[in-house]
Amino acid sequence: MSRRVVEWIQRFDSPATVFEDLKDMRDDIEYGTRMNRRLHSLPFAKLRDFITYKAAWCGIPSDDVDPEYTSQQCPVCGHTERTNRHKKRFKCRECEHQDYIDRGAGISVAQKWLRTQEGKNVPALNTLPQVRKWELRRQASGPVDGPTVAMTVNSDNDPYGFKLRQPDNHPLYPVGNNDNRYIHTGTTVVVSSMEQRSRRSVLATIAAGTVTTAGCLGGSERVRVLSAGSLAVALDAVGGEFTDQTGIQFEGEFHGANIVMQLIEDGTRHPDVAISADVGLLRDRLYPEFTDWDLTFAANEVGFAYNPDTDLGGRLEDGEPWYELLRSAEEGAVAISEPDLDPLGYRAVHMLTLAEERYDEPGLTDDVLQNVYREPDEPRLLTGIETGDRAIAISYRNMAVDHELPFYELPAELNFANPELEDHYASVEYTTDDGYTAAGSPMAYNATVLADADNPEHGREFLSALTEYPLEERGLTVPDAFPELTGDPPAAFDH
């Protein structure tokens, strides 16, 4: 994990990592024997040490902030109250701003740290130091000349100086009162600084409790892959081998496939390779402006990943009808991926709709969706299943394999794995909040190299490596017809 974090950070110019200071956290933990054991076993300090150590080798300094109230403070209006947070959701009692609790806390960390940096310079390294906060050897001192300004506040009618089609629930956040810097979130968080000479302009990105001050790191020997989150583990493995064999650095970023398409359409991300968990989604959203071809390379199936140590998971394993279990489950015991952000989410809705007819269970879909937890970050869907906080998740098979969880198989009429049932699957559909209507279809992954990719040749090399990797070992299926090219692929890849 630490390696992947540092590799990701290196994409940016003059980065720094910022952590919550958790050194005294365990002193206040008292949640009972079982939960205490689980929390005390989490290697917070070790993970931080690994990240800061590896980051220091790359010239990336680290810092921390006091975590007090970061999960309770509203990043929009500043109102702080314990009841602002409820489980994994944040809703401000003052201004009614809502967000995912971890992202909201990350924004607060960024705000708190940036407010302490007025007039300071981010240090650079030329030798490996003792990795302790900002006790880092500096390559230079004083203001940094020629800062990288990725986004600036530069006009009255466009106060943020950039155009992004942002969802309503991802507003811009001020760093502080009377501060001309802002944080915006889509699937990540970036901070924009206006001043261009007296202090470093900052573009900060937050993920998993880490803040990176950023621009863009040079070097063309890399391939950027923006992919559906269900392939995160598999593509990390493919990318590692690809880098070892070619010397080309693999840089992967993973989200629900709807978000992947949105990031490309908005210009928020500029990957070499885009990968979708719904072949129709990629073709509908990216053809013909961003690409005119794609490669279908693997298939999957929908079922249930579950924790047999939970009451609901144990009953599923014992053979009780799954539709009765899901219908009677307590709020939050069952998880799905957010349907408006991810094909796995709307396939969950498709599956439940088909199951209503198959099992003669009218109203099943509405009853189940009323109480499920909707995970906005697909790669985290099974986290709660692993810990036992949730019992069952509607999941792809490979995700259960990645997390070493048991997988409950559904019949072919419900699992979207049989191409011969394409017409049956297409009898159901779901329309996302942004107006995209997704009809049911056999589950398959496709990929493309974008027409304006920075490194198209590296993108094609990566896709070639992807088709040669034994994806079956990762819980995926590779039918005889795959890989299959569609559209007008470049001559260099047509073979």
C-alpha cells in the first residue's frame, strides 16, 4: 500500500504528504474486547513510517496535523458538532452540507494544514534524511521561483478560474476566512492558490487521509490508467509486472466506471488508458470525441460477497433464500455500490428487478434498496464485510477473491455472466442521476487508449500486457472470444 501511495504522489510537482497525528489514539480506545483487539492491531504508525520513508527517497517531505474535530467540523461553514457525523455520512447541522465522512475529514485536514503554511516553503530533499515531520534537509531556501499554478483565482465572473462540471454534493471549500485558496472535490480534492511569486502555489490532493501538494511531475516513461474500481487489485498486479518488464511506470487510479467517464469528459483527468466495467458505457460516453475503438478483454459475474461470521452471512451460507434475507435485513447490513456512480451499483438494481419476477417477490427491489448502504467508492465496497460491520455485499466474483471472502453464486438469469441471455438482461434498465440510462447486459470489461493520450504507445503496450496476464487467477473470466477489438483500432494494435 505504501508503495502505491508514493507512486501516486510522484505524479505531482513538489508534493508533500500530510497525516493526522494519531500517536495517542489508542489511549482513548475502549470499544470492548473484540473491537479493541481489531483497532489495536491496525498498523497506523508502520504505514505512516513506510510512506514517509519511501517518499523521502523521492524527495517528498511529510508533515502532520492535530486530528481533533476533523471529522466533526464542516468544511464549508466551519460549524463543529458531534452530531454532524452519522456512521459513514457527514451532514452539517448548520448549513446542511453533506459528504462521505472520510472525505470530509480529509478536506478538514487539508484546510488545517494549509492554514499553518502561510509564508512557509515546501522543502525539497537531495539526500535521505531522518524521516521526522519537517526535519528534512533542504535543497534550497527562500521563496520558490516559477511556481506551478494549476488553477488560479483570476476573474470576477469565474472566481475559481477553472471550469469543472462538479456534482452538487462536491462544492468548493475555502481554506479559511479571507483566504483566496479553495479546495474542490470530485473523486479527489485539490487546492488552488492564487499568489504566484511570494509563496508556492499549491495544488493539493487528498486520498485515504493523505494530503499531497501538487502540480505535475515530468517524465514520459509512464502509462496512466484510469479504471473501474473493481479491477484495482488485478491491475496493480498487472501494472507491477508491466513496470518490471518494460521499465515504464504504471500509474493506476480507480473509481466507479461512471466517475471514470465523467473525469475524462470534464477534462479533470487525462489518462492514457481508460477501462470500463460496462462496454456500452465506455462506447456511449467516449465515442467518438475521445476514442473510436476499444478492446474487450475479460468478463465477470454478479453475486454476493459475505462474512459467514455475521448472523446474516451465516444464514446465507446455511441456505436460507437470499431474497428473504436481504428483504428482512437491518439498515446498513447489506451493501451495494452507488448506482449513480458505478455499473456494479446499477447492476445490483438490475439483478433485484429480475429476481422479483423469477422468485415472484413483488416489491423486492424497493424493499432491499430502502435499507442498503450505498458505497460511493467502489474499491471500498467490501471493507465493511471484512470487518464484520456489514454482512453481505452485492459484488463481482473477482472482488470476493481479492478480499478472500466467500462468494455466493446466483443463477445465470441473474448474474449477467451468460452472453446467450443478453436479451433477458436487457429487459431491465436504470437511469442515473446525470440522465444516463443503462440497460442490463452481459458483464464485461473494455479498455481504450484515448485519442489525445500523452503516451499512446505505452498505453497500447500496457493493453497488450493486460491481455497476456492470467486474469483467471484474479477471479475473472476470459472467454475464447476475448480479447475482442471493436471500432477502428490503430494499425499498430490491430493484430
